[in-house]
Amino acid sequence: MPLPFPIRVALAEPVTDLPEGDYAFEWKLDGHRLLLAHVEEGPLVQAGRSGRNITHLFPDLAAVAERLAVGTVLDGEGVVHHDGRIDFGAMQSRALAAPRRAADLAHRLPAHFVTFDVIAEGQDRRGWPYHRRRALLEDLVAPIGPPLQVVPMTRDRDQAHAWLADEDLAAAGMEGVLAKPWTQTYPGGRRGWLKLRPSAPRDALAVGYTGRARAPARLIIDLGDHLALSTPLSVELRHHLAQALQASGSGRPRPAGLADGTVYWLLTQPLPVEVDHGTTRHATTTVRRLRPDLAE
């Protein structure tokens, strides 16, 4: 029986060190979590966390999915390479673009799919232990090759620590290591994996912005117990936020204000962002990146 979409993906719990024991360790890449599938109706690209069908935004990845056998569903990261590294901003431009630009961007900023799990292959494989899914995954990908590839994996904890300390890997786009129990079934919809990053950013929600929609300056961040005004956005973040505001087509924004009198414009719906870890009521809040791929 075909799997119903959207499929709930496995999640990872942040940790402060890699676990000991019977684990596999994989690169955690700086991309967008996606599912790549070939279903009866054709190729399908699902935004991993939100479950949205974004096949129309990634015709290049849809072409890759068509090369899979019908009934295959892969879990992984969509990435764009630029100057020898993974360029998260370029991948974000792909995800935020208007559908009419999808074909042009697929040509100028082609995406790769780095897969780290197989959810289905003819039938549901989520009940298989990790090591069986990994072996099947390697067999499925080998005949196809780039832009489809399997994420590097080791069972050597020392090797995984060496990856984390490798500045060249970090510069190339490896943002951490995932630890997965060797015999674990696929933990769809729950935090069954572990993740370790050299730094510790946190997820938050942007609820508004200052400046103009075509030239936003800062974001208003909901940190759970209070709202914080971010430090000035980088040129790249301003560009991506302007893209997102334009794509939303939300009309005239409504004004609001912080307790200190700062006036800002409300977003029509909260936007997931990644900010520096450890922000407090009196600390600066720096937006590292927008994460529209995590939006509900």
C-alpha cells in the first residue's frame, strides 16, 4: 500500500557530546530537510518538517526522483554547492522563489540531494533497523549517482569527533554530526536521533520586522518569554527576508510596538529563524538565518 503524504520525518535532539555505544555517526549538512519520492502520480519533493509539497520549486530534484523506482521515498538534505562549499543562502533562494522562476533557478543554482535514510522502497521500510536501511540506501543510490548521493557515515566515535574539529569540513558546509542507534527503527515524528554542533544556535520565531518590506532592517524575535529586537540583518538576510515578504503577497502590514517604543511591522504569520544561542533579556539577539523550511 502506498504511503500517505505528508510523511512525518524523524527529528534530532541536541546533545553536548556524542554518545558512546552502538551508534552510527553521519555528517549533518547545512541544507534544507527534504523528502524525495517517486509515487504513482510521479515525482514528489516534500519539505521535511512542514510536509508541504514543493515539487514545483525543484524541477531538478523532481528529475532525480523520476530515476527512482516507483514506491521509493528517501529522507535527506537538499543543498546547493557554490565555490566548493554548500551555500545555504542559495538553497534558501530556491525555496523562497516564486514558482515562475523555478526553472531558471534550477539552471543557475542546481540542487543536489544528499540522502541519509530510506523510508520506503516498494513497501514501507521504517520498521527496519538503521543498519538494514543504510545498506539498502547505498544499493539504491549507487546506480544513480550525483546529484543524488549518500551522506558519509562512520561507526567510529573518534572519527566523528575528528569531523567536528575539522575546520575545512565546517567551511564546506558540515554543521555537525548526527548520532543514530545502529538497530533503531525509523523514528518518524519524534526526536529519536541525536545531534551535536560545534556551536549551539537556537530556534525561535520572528513575528515582525523594522524598515520597509523591500528593505527590512531588523527582526522582532519571540524568545518564548519576551520579544527581542535583533541586531541589524546582514545584506544576505535582508535580501532573503524581502523575497519572503514579496512571495507572501500579504498586502499592507499592520504596525505594532515594543515596550521600549520601537515600532515594527507584524508578519502575517511567524517565520522560523535561527538565532545565536544563549540570548537573554539583556543580551543581543543575532539572526543567523531564516528557516522557512520549518514553517508549519
